Amino acid sequence: MPTSGVAEEAALLGTMPSDSMDDIELKNIQLQFPSARSLSRDDSSACEEIVSTDHGPIVVAIQGSRNKPAILTYHDLGLNYISSFQAFFNYIDMRALLENFCVYHVNAPGQEEGAQSFNEDYVYPTMDELATQLECVLAKFGLKQFIGFGVGAGANILARFALTNPNKVSALCLINCVSTQAGWIEWGYQKLNARHLRSKGMTQGVLDYLMWHHFGRNTEERNHDLVQVYKSYFERNVNATNLALFIDSYVRRTDLNIQREMDLTKKKEGMTLGMPVINITGSYSPHMDDTVTLNGRLDPTNSSWMKISDCGMVLEEQPGKVSEAFRLFLQGEGYAIQVGRRPSKISTAPSFEVAPLSPTKMAQFRKASIEELLKSKFSTGQWPTSAIHITENPISAVVC
């Protein structure tokens, strides 16, 4: 009887419809390493244009629809718009912002990808002159106002422009911004770096200083892959001669000469940034104390200071936190107000448009992006059954 029962059960199972899991056949498991991340123009969706200025031409890259409000970016030492902002503005939340803004990425003279070395008699613009070049950018693209987004040396340049042209800057996002002139230690290191760059190119000493400038200390312990990407970039993609000139200009910067005025009767006469400012730094950044100094010189009623934990290069290591802070900052400035009732000839019911930067809009964009990704990966609508590949996560920052 037991034997007969087993036979009947086996016969019954054989006639039952196959389980859905039988459609997936695990033939092998293969470990694949992601292709190396590229900090090159090939991965950029921006359109580059050359703008003539009194101190030579500069390259400006435009990303987004030009009839939208403008965000103008400026990069730090050793970088250009691609290596400084490409990954951040391709982050999924920032891509949602680009639906509502046009981004103008400004490159410092000679810092763009593939730039030719300047002649020996070329006089590089001072920091104030680099700020003046932005007037040519505004005139070229017909911009009356913009939101500034700068990092390091670029943040200092945007702050200088905002002080002399307050009506043309509606808001500022400054990352690791230094408002004082260079101290003796910084001056000595940077002068030595500039000398090495001119005579020997990218030496190990210059490379170590650039890594410290951008990431702070203990970089290998935080994000080894990201560090290797930027080390390789500095060694292979930076024009050493032109970078030496940019460093010389930055180390010779003057003090911004701004101060906080607490007396309400003299507040209008005070010399400080009058537009809203968000002042951001990382907990491991070597410039954190400089941002504290800047915060103490700004008007507390229209500025805020933000320190992001566990990072030095905030745009790369914590893009989620920076994008959220920037989104809320823009919402506070009225860029996300809800559109009111819209007249309709078909229906008398009131219709509302979702706020461009609202959480609902962001969630919808994330969902659409994921669906688009899945559709591109599996265009046939079926999960691949030949093999399952387990792939190591590509270089990515912490998302919170």
C-alpha cells in the first residue's frame, strides 16, 4: 500500500501544472565588475558654447530648457563642470529639478576638458576679474537673474559677483566657501603646488594636496572606489600649466570684506550678501572652519549653515542630502508654489497642477525613472532565463 500510494502521488504531481518558479533556470552565477566611471564629456548631456570675455574665451555648458529659471554653477580647483557637477545633476532627484530649471555650467579659463595650455605671457584673471566674466555670460544668454551654485573657489567667485551685482543673483548655494584671504600655511602649500605643476606636472605632492582639498582626511576608509576615480582623473585629465595659473589666482584672493550688522538702523548700509544663502560643508572637509567664519559674517535672517556628516566632498559622497537641502531651499524661495485654479472650457471643475518640486512630483519622477530603466533593460517584457548575473554595486554615494 505505501508503495502504491507513492506511485499514485508521483503520477499526480507529474500531471499538475508546473510551478511558476520552473520558468527560471539558474545555470551559473557570474561576478561582474562595473566599468570604470568616466569623468569625461562623453557622459554629459550638456551643450557647450564658447563665451568671449575681456580676459579670453570661456566654455559654458547648458543643461535643460533655456526658457526656465537659471541656475549658474562654478567649480573648484582641479575640476571642471563635468568632474564637479555631472554626477550630482544626474542624480535622480536633481534630474527632477532640471525639469523646472536650466543649468549653466561655467568653466574657469583653461580648466575645461581638453583645454590647450596658455602661452607663457598670458596673464590669468584675478578672482575679481573671474567674477566680472559672469556678466558676459549673462549678456550672452540673456539672463537677468540666476541662482548661484558654487563649490570652493567657484563659491568664492559667485559670492564676489553677488556682492557687486546683488540684483542679478536671486539666491546662492555655497559649498566649502572661503570668505577670507589665504593664510600663510595655505599660501605656502599652494605656491609650492603651482611651482611643481609648472615644472614637473602633476606630482605626488600636488595630487595628495588636491585629494585633501576635496575629500579631507581618511578618504581611503570612506569610499575607496570614489577616491581612485578622482586620483586617476587628476593624474590624467588635468592641464597642469593651466591649473597652476588658477591656483595662483585663488591663493592671491582678497578678503570678501563682508560683516554681519546687528544694528537694525544700520542694516541696510551693512556690507554683506543680501540674497538668501545656504552655506554647506562636510564634517570631514578641511574647509569647515572657513564656512563657520563665513556664516558669522552673513545676515542670520536670510542665511543658513549646514554641516553634512560622514563626508568631505558632499556632492559626491552625500548627493541625496545635498539635493534635498537644495530642493527645500528653492521651495522656501517660492520656486515650488502650487499653481491655482486654471480655467477650462471642457470642465467646470477646478484643476490644480502639482508643485514642480513637491514630494508628490519627486515620487512620480522616481517611479517613472525606475519604470523607464526596467523597460530599457528588459524590452522583451520577460526576465532573462539563460543566466543570472550577480553584479557588484557600481560607485555610488550614500543616499538618505
